[in-house]
Amino acid sequence: MPQALRVGVYVDVSNIHLNGGYRMQFDILRDFACRDGANPVHLNAYLAYDAQRAERDAGYRSGARQFHAALRDIGYKVIVKHVRWYTDEDGERYGKANMDLELAVDALLQGERLDRVLIASGDGDFAYLVRALQNRGCRTELVAFSNVSADLRQEVDLFVSGYLIPGLLPVKSDQPWGVLESRLRGICYHYDHDKGFGFMRYLKQIDTRLHITDARDPRSPYGTVFFHASQLPPGFDTRNLPSREHIFEFTLRPPVGEDKKDPSAAELVLVN
């Protein structure tokens, strides 16, 4: 029996929280990283903590402790760096607690014993880290939401927008992901500018076969939905379609017309 792959997950929590992923579910991120039965050897979450604020703000102090404890409960090691406060030439105070160096050093040292590293951050400074890990034979993957560095996306072996991973960022829906009347997120991969309609692709479930993007293939983990231009957000410029950069949230509805097989997308909202 082949040995399970060894995986390390490194989360730049501040970057994720500030760029669309404030409610990211860390257990789902772990599941995505280990989607092929891999063994999570390292799960590291890097966070800033303002000790000065904690002294005067009981709510902040309590919330931070609960968040750290929740991460530890699901297997993450929490690496905390205290915010340091400085005063600029104009007398304005500002805080710094950059965790890039700590994350990079840990990933490099631990990566020697890993087969795959998943980085959760959109910070372009990590492009050099990715290159170093790849040179050691370690596959690198990236999950992030908004403001993702183009250099970082191009450097990794796989980039998946966190908006598209089922359950990673909760949606307001009474129905589970993929069920009719549920809210989903996807991208437009085809648009007919003359007829004013197109097709969205969405990920039905976390799966190992992410490379099979053609939903007609029975092995594909993706689904396809039809949409009409009238369902797009007001003022959206359809000249931008099709696009991998624009991520839409929509309601999954039954097919439009008796001769149609694909379900339809309604009430589209631009997420990013």
C-alpha cells in the first residue's frame, strides 16, 4: 500500500482576513489540502496579537483567545507575533506585526520532509518561497481570495480561489451547496455576446480531479449552469466575459426550457 503524501499548510491569517477570507473555515482548508488522503504533518496559522489593545479591550482579548483555542482544537499550531507600535515623523502611531519571515522559514525547514505545501495568502513576497520549495521537489499550492499577487499565482503549481471551494467561505443559503435553490460561486467560462447568455462552472465538491474541468466528463468534480445576461449585476460590463478573474455568487435554479439539461443561475452577484 503506497504511503500517504505528507502535507504542510501555512496560513497567513492577517492577509487572508484582510482580503476577503475573514470567515474562512480552517477545517475545510485542511480537508482541501488533504483531499487525496494525504497526511497533514504541519498545520500552521500565523497571527498578529495586539497586547496593548488586549489590556484595555476585554472583548478583543477574549475573542482572540477563543479563536486561537478553536484553531488548536482542529489541529493547527498557532504562531503568534505581538504587534509592535511605532511613531512616525508626524507623531502618528502605527503598528507592525508582519509574519512573512516566520512563515517562510518554517515552510523551508519543514518542507524538506513534505511532499506538498499549501500556502493560504495572496502576498507576492511568497513567490520566492514557492520557487525555493519547488527546487527542493515540493509541490506548492495556493489558496487565497481577493488581491492575490499575479506573480505568486504564476509561480505555484496550483492556484484555487478560496471563493470557489465548497464550504471554505460560508454562503447565506438555506440549502446545502449544489442543491437547487442553494447559493453557489463560480466563473463564466463561455459567453455568447450576440445572444446575451453564457455558462458558469462551479466546483461541486472537494475532489482530487480538479484538472478535469469539462463538466461533461463523468469524472469531473465540476458542474455547469446556464445564465442569461438579465441575471447579471446591474451595470456589469459583459465585455469582461468570459473571465476567470470575475467570481459570481448565484442561486441554482432548474433548467430554463423543456429542451435544456443544464440548471440555470439566477440573482448573480459579483463577489470579488
